[in-house]
Amino acid sequence: MELNIQLYNDEGTEWDDFVTSQLESTNYHQYGWRKVVEQSFGHKTFYLEARNAGNDICGVLPLVHMKSRLFGNFLVSLPFFNYGGVLFNESKFGDALLKHAETILDKIGADHVELRHIYNQQHDLATKQHKVTMILDLMNDVETQWKALDAKVRNQVRKAEKSGLTTVMGHLELLDGFYEVFCRNMRDLGTPVYGKEFFRNILETFPDTTRIISVTLEGKPVASGLLTWFKDVLEVPWASSISDYREMCPNNLLYWDAIKFAIGNGARKFDFGRSTPGEGTFRFKKQWGAKPVQLYWQYLLKDGEKLPELNPKNPKYDLAIKIWQRLPLAVANTFGPRIVKDIP
């Protein structure tokens, strides 16, 4: 048989070897994220592989099944993260993987498959282009990078330092402080928070390619972020700060020291993460010199099915967000993980 599609359930080495070999692969195509999702949220996963006549992997498609009364029944590649989707070295393998995904869709009775592509690989699929990721091309050394920054950004970093803020870089030993800041920030935004075990699982699964960076004032974390890297790209998928300290510019110090770490670690690109063009986070990232790269969220839909609108900008969630922002922090932290596990 020239082409074979099947579920991959091995230990991950062959999968990761293929992922690493592909130019369009992302951090989240790595097999370890399957363990993170399953252990953190309990979702069923379908990791599909395509093999050629020589039994070599020529394509992969990681899928997570999410089903709840509140948010619906669907497959995502990948939820909770910025990227995913189908990865292949020849289009015939990608087409076969998507066809098999449709078979799974029908079998489990789900409504759609969401593919979070950073490249528009499948031109015939329904597509959303509502988000971009902000990428900064890094210089070869810290001094050159500093000089390339906008003068306003440099002044904000200096202000943070003069305000007595300092940074610390670490790993699991900084998780509690990171999570405390993260919970406060997410409650204030009106968004249910992930459980701490989600971040612990990430750090334990990828001990050599993750770090926590925290900005502290007199030993207390006031801003914190989780760094992860793959190939020559370092990303900050989760970063938060306490609004009470905004005037001290802790976010600016956090990102500058993260950029310095990225350069020292050999990264060529710094990924600020996804944003909606024109909004506040987009402008913050743009001031660092980051450029928008279009994201393509593509869908396999059942006949007659509309594109999903499961996002905080949907007006039907306005009241829920306002209520959540008023919850005591302890209440938000207790119930948040039970809700957010079903939000992709």
C-alpha cells in the first residue's frame, strides 16, 4: 500500500523526528503536548500519522476531542495553544489525514474540526483570519537588540529598573508565584483560569525547553511569564502582571529580559503570541518591533454547519465575563479550571 493512515500510539521518538524535520512544524506538533493535554484536562486525543510504502512517517495530525453541554462537541488541533494543524511533506498525505479526520468527526458525532495553522495549507477549507501572531526577528547580540528598540520602550524598561523591580529566571520553584499572578490577572480579565497542574505538567514534560521568568518587587512577584522554545523560536504563550503595579512597567522589564534570554539561548525569533489586530496587546507587541504573521484557523464542517464563534468577543458571553470579573479570587480559582478545560 502506497499510503497508510493510522493512530499513532508509540512513545513519540519517530513522531518527533518527523516534526523536527519539517520547516512548517511548530512547538505544539511535538508529541509531548499530548501527555500535557491528557493529564491536565482528561480529553481524548487522536494522533494521526500517515506512512508511505516504505513505512516512513510522511504526515501527522494531532487532534483533541472536546465535548461539553456548555460549549459543544468538536475536535481541535490544538486547543489551549496557538498552533497545530496538519503537517506533511507531500500534499497527498495531508489530504489523506484530513479525510481520516472527517471519518473520526462522523464517528464521534462532533460538529467540526478546527485546525490552527500558521500557514494557509488547505485553500479549500472554511477559514478565519481574525488573529495574527507577533514575531520579532532577533539580532545577534543584546546590545544591538537594545539599540534597535523604540526609545519609549527603552525608557519603560529603565523606569521598571529604577522602580526597584528585578527579574528572576527559574523553573518549577517559581511556579507558585507565576500562578498567583496569572490567577489574579485572568480573574480581572473575566476569563476562567487554568489549573496549576496544567503548567506543572508543561514544565515537567519539557524540562529542558521551558522556563518561568518573574518580575519581583521586594521579593513579591508582580509579573510573570512561561517561556517555551522549539528550533530557533522562543515563545511566551502565558504572561501576566498585577494591574496595581502597571505604572512601574513590569511587563516591559519581563519581556526585555525574556528577549535577552532568547538571544543568549540562540533563538532567532521571539514569538509574542497571538493578538487581534488593533487591540491593546497588539499595540504593546508592535512597539517592540514585532511584525504580524497571519494565522489561519481552518475548519472541516458538517453540511450546513456555520463557523463556530466560541470566543470572548461573542456578545452572548458579555454578562458571564462581567460576573466573573466580580468574583472573589478564591471562588474564581476553584471553579475556573472546571470551566476552562472545555474552552479551546
